[in-house]
Amino acid sequence: MLIRFALVLIFACAMSQAADGRTTAKTGGVALQQDRNWTSQRGGVWVWNRDEDGGSLEMTVRGEVEFSDDYTEVKRIADGGSIEIKETRGGVRRRLGIEAAPGGGLNVSYFLNGQSRPYDADAKAWFARVLDRAVTESGFNAGPRARKILKERGAGGLLDEISRLKSDHVKHLYFQQLFKSGSLDARSSTRAIGIAARQMSSDHYKAQVLAGLQEQVMRDEAMRAAFLEAAGTIRSDHYRAQTLLAGLKSDKLSKESLLLALKGVVGISSDHYKAQVLLKVAESDFDDNAIRSAFVGAAATIGSDHYRAQALSALLRNGDNSKEAMLVAVKATAGMSSDHYKAQTLLTLAGERPGDETVRAALIEAARSIKSEYERGRVLSAIIK
């Protein structure tokens, strides 16, 4: 079966799309590798450029082209269409041009180091390798190709292909087709989450893929746990918090999900985003000591007194607290530098377990660290009463 490739239909988002890149640096006088990979489309012309290791590759497609099912050769080119490839690698220069011939058929020209050569088995194998790189690295014909794989091999087959793709941008293009298909079940959704977590390095594309799975995640707690664990692999504070919050959208969350969310919070450096997620966790109805301790432990990593007090107060409003969680909360409060926020939080803590002598002693010790005589007196009076 042939695949019809219409340039006007692919990469609608790309006038100039940067896919992957690494900058050049020098260490001990040795230049490190520089990779640049980008595509562009203007009218009916699609161009892919790839620079690496001192070599270069440029592929230009004009008009309408049909390829074989395995993307190893061109089957037909519409009138006025063509495909041209130029590559320099290891001191060897290759150039291939294929265009529509008058009355049908194809005109093929192949040059090696500037000399015309027959389009033999070696040249065809090189062309097949270039096409494979175009598919896996640039997203060449991504939409039609993904839909074809889905039709023939299902969601599992498309996930196999996504695992083979090298660029996070291209993986995301294929994931989009998977989400549109409506063919995701629990097993394939969990596998998709795993691919995003382990095989994608871009926080932007990883977060977008996980966002596309939110609807499936809401249906299953095991899937939600995998989703929250994947969120913990995102380095960006913004995207990690955004993804954790998406995974916490439920009236009833399991202990495992809450603990995974709290584990993910600790890896956020921004006090603002950290507090946002903690406030969402605090909305859950939980009476588990492990969750409370994890929550207080995460709140203790907040540097801002304002956000730390906000998170601890939210937890205290949630209900009765264990002695262990209270002691950790008092310790976290004692570490605040602001007398105002320290006093406000200690006053709230003092009303939670008034009869516990161990907690009372910890509160008094924390109150003594308040520099303001007024604030210190207020807190000590509340503790004594």
C-alpha cells in the first residue's frame, strides 16, 4: 500500500520549528559536539536541516510525494514535485535528486563527491537511512504515518513506534494522534505515561503529553499513581507543579497518590509553586499519619515564611493532628525568621493538642526563639492557658 504525502497538510505549526539542539562548549581545549536540527515549511516546500559532528544534512521536498510503506523509497511524485537530499559526512559528499519525469515515472540523479554515479544498491541504502532519520528525528509526515500505524497495529503498535522516535518534539506529534484516536485503554495509557517519564527529556513536551492523558488518569487510581510519579521526573517548577495539580483533581485520593504528590513537591525549588501543590493536597480528607508527616516535611522545605505558614495552617484546618506531625510542624515553624508568621502559626498549633505535654514543651521552646517581646508574650500566654 502506498502512502500519500501532501506537504500542505503537515506541520501546520511550523514555519520555523526548532526540534533539538546542543550548544558548543570547550573543555580542556577540546570542542564538544554541536547538534542542530530544525525544519521549516513555506508554501509547498518542506525543508529539514541537520548539523552534527562537523557534518550536515539537508532534505527538501516540493509538492506531492508517495513513499513505500517502510519509507525506504519513493514510489511516485506528482508533476512539479521533487525531493532533494544533500549530505556531508566524514569527508564524503552525497547529493540525490528525484523528480517527476514527463509522462510518468521518476528522474533520479545521484552524485558522490561531485561526480555523477549510478543509483545502485549502496545509494538506495543510504537514501533509506536518510528517510528513516527524517521520520524519527524531524517528524516527517508524522500525522498520516501515525494514523496508518494506529489503523494497522493499534495503540500498542503506535507506542512501539513512539519509543523508537528520537526527538521529544516528534514523539509529541505522534502522541497527539494517539490522543485524538480515542483508542487508549488503561494498559496503553499506563505505558504512555512510562514512555513520557523515562524517554522524554524536554519538560515542555513531557508535560504536554501527560496533560493529554488527564482524562484517562481520572478513571483509575493505579494510573493516577503512575501519572504523579511521572510528574516527579519533570525538572521545571512550573511544569511539575502544573502536572501534579492535574493529577490531584479528584474528590477521593489514595494514600499512595498523596504520598507521590508530596514526594514530587519536595523537588520543586519555587516556594510559590510548592505551596500551590501543598494547598491542593490539604484539601483532601486524610487521617493518615504518614501523609501528615510527609506534608509537614514538605512544608518545612519552603524558605518563605509566608508560604510555609500558609501551608502549615492549611494542614491544621484539615482536622486533628498526630503528636508526631505536630512536633515536626512546631520544628518547621521554629525555623521561620519572621516573628509575625512564627507567632501566628504557633498560636494555631497551640490550640490543636493543648493537653500533650511533649507538644507543649516544643511549643514553648519554639516561642522562646521569637525576638519580639510582644509576639513572644502572646504565644507563651496562649500555651499556658
